[in-house]
Amino acid sequence: MDAGQVISTILKHDKKVTSYKLALLRAINDVVLAFPDLHRFRQDVAIPLRVLAEFWVAYYWPFVDAAQPIWQGQRAQSQNDLRFRPHLTRLREAWEQEIQAPARPADGFVLVNDLRISRKRDTYSPQFLDLYQQAIKEITRAIEYPIQYAGPGEWSVFDRPKLFKDLQGRTIAIPGTQPEDRCIVIRCELWEVFHSLSLWVEALCIHEWCLFSEAITQNTDRPVTRGDVYTLLTDRPDNRRPLTWERNQIDVLLMEGHSFICPWTRKPLTQPQMYHLDHIIPVAIYPVNELWNLVPSDPKFNCHKKKDYLPTDQCLKLAQGRLAHTYNIYSHSPILKPVLQQDVRLRFATLDDDRVSPEAISCAVVNWVAQVAECRNISRFDCY
């Protein structure tokens, strides 16, 4: 059976008592998309279980609303539903206290993105971070079940997770993997299928997840429909998380006489606050607040043309040098330079050297944007 058939069979035909197998394949698919240059190595890839658990936080977030829980398994048997539901519910309630507002379905994506970045993570209370780690720990335990039982029998598709230190020399790993991380190994041919069929895998995961959840008996007078579940699973973050720290550092550079150039319009940006801090890959497509994804841009163009679109290949070609110019200016800041280097290492496996050039960063970013646009069939815009 080829790798594509393996994925399809698990999603459509495997026995499921919870939605774990659906969440597992969706998380692997998202990891493949999130680390765009690993496929170039043509090797098996090790993914820490904690990274998959972070995606599960985002996926299951809308299902653990204490007032309106959506069960993910028939609860007549105690082992069904989510073993980590109490931990994730407490985390969601603590998040609402942190932001002083009701949680939204996509806030799990926002939270996970924040906590992957040290400068964002430092803004959260120790008590909240402890709840987060407890949730990640419980989810990591739960992830081992679908890894074991995916496909026919046990360990037929994926091998038993191992510490990365016991896998070194036989696999490569996603950026940030530590020797003591327990990892699942994704075979090279399976990684390539996820990479080339990303949109199809995600769509099938969500479709099957909707059908599965609709069939679960809920403790409510109103049944949960596949449309309800689809809305929750496809909700995307907005831009409500502040970028005050990043804007302040860019304003300092402008006041020191540096001049940015909008990558899309070539308009000079020379005055503090007279620009938009644009997400190259919009939050609605992929919530990334890493510094390489944040560039000053023309406010009018950002609001009225770019929106949640991605640039065309020709636009990316024209913008690549301007992005390098932006990263070069960031490197003139003793505060932004190490942040840029850290965020680049967090994302791009081929850029793990602190001396990596702005041109190399812009090339990697442009390549990823092109991949995301192609894999997800995103609407695109042209540069001026």
C-alpha cells in the first residue's frame, strides 16, 4: 500500500472510538507545512510528541468550553472521549482570565503560537504556564494511542516513539528538537505525501472529523451537526493579539534614521507609526508572529489589497530583495537581531547558523510563502 493509501485508509476506514486518529494525521500534516525545508533532506523525520500535542491544544480548544462541551467519544465507557479534557478545560478558563475576554474557537492557535516564542511566553504568568505544561503532558500521553493503533494491528504504520537521542544518525528532526524528546518518526515517503497533498489531507481530516462528531451523543437538547463542527475546526485567528513590542523596536530604528521599504509597493517608510506591521503569511492562514513574518508595509495596500491573500510568484520575486533589506535593518538593532535569529532557527532547518545572512532568510521565507500558497490554494495578489 502506498503512502497516500495509508493516509486515506486511516482516515476513512480505521475503527475510531475517539477522534484521536483524525487529530494525529492532521497534526502531522500541519507539522509538514510548518517546517517547509525538511523535505529537501529526503530523510525520515522525527517529530517530538510535545509538538503534536501543541497542535492538539488548538484543535480541541473549541470542544472544551465548560458551558458547551462537545464530546469526542461515546462516554458510556470511561476510556472514551478526551482523557485530557479536564486539563485543557482548565487551561481555556485560565486563558479567559489572562485576556479578560471570552475565549474564541481559534484562540488555541493564538496561544500555541505565543508560547513557542520566548518573548511572548514571558508575558504569561507562571501559574498559567504550569497549566499549559500539564495539558501538554496529558495530551502527549493520549497521542501514543493513535500512533500505536493507526492502520491494521499495532505499530503497523508508525513505530513506537523513541527518545531523539536514540534516533540521531538515522533521522533528521524538526527545529528545536531536544535529545530527551520522545519522537514519532515519519518515513520519508509518507512525509513527501503530506507535503504534496497537504490541502487534501486537511480537508479529508476535517470532513471525517465532522462526520465522527455528529454521530456522538451529546448532553444537550440540541444535537451537534457536522456544520457546527466544521465551523469550529476551520475557524481562524484574527489579529487581536498586540504587537506593541515589535512596533516599538521598529519605531526606534526609524527614529535612528533607518528607512524601510514596503515589500509590495516599494513605498519608503520613514516615519514611526506611519506603517502597518504586516504578516507576510496572514494570521488567518497560519498564525505566525515570528519576526521574519512581520514587516513594515504600506497601510493602504495592506488594508485594501493584500488582506488575507498571499503574493504571486512574480510578486515574491520582486519582493525578495526588499525583504532582505528589512531583515538587514532588523539586524542593526541589538534587541531585534537575536530575536530574528532565534525565530529563524525555530522555523527553518537549513538556517541554523547565527551568521545567516538577510538574503538567505528572505530566500527561505519566499520559498515557504510559495509552498503555502500552492499547498493551500490561497488567493494571491500582485505587487505594484
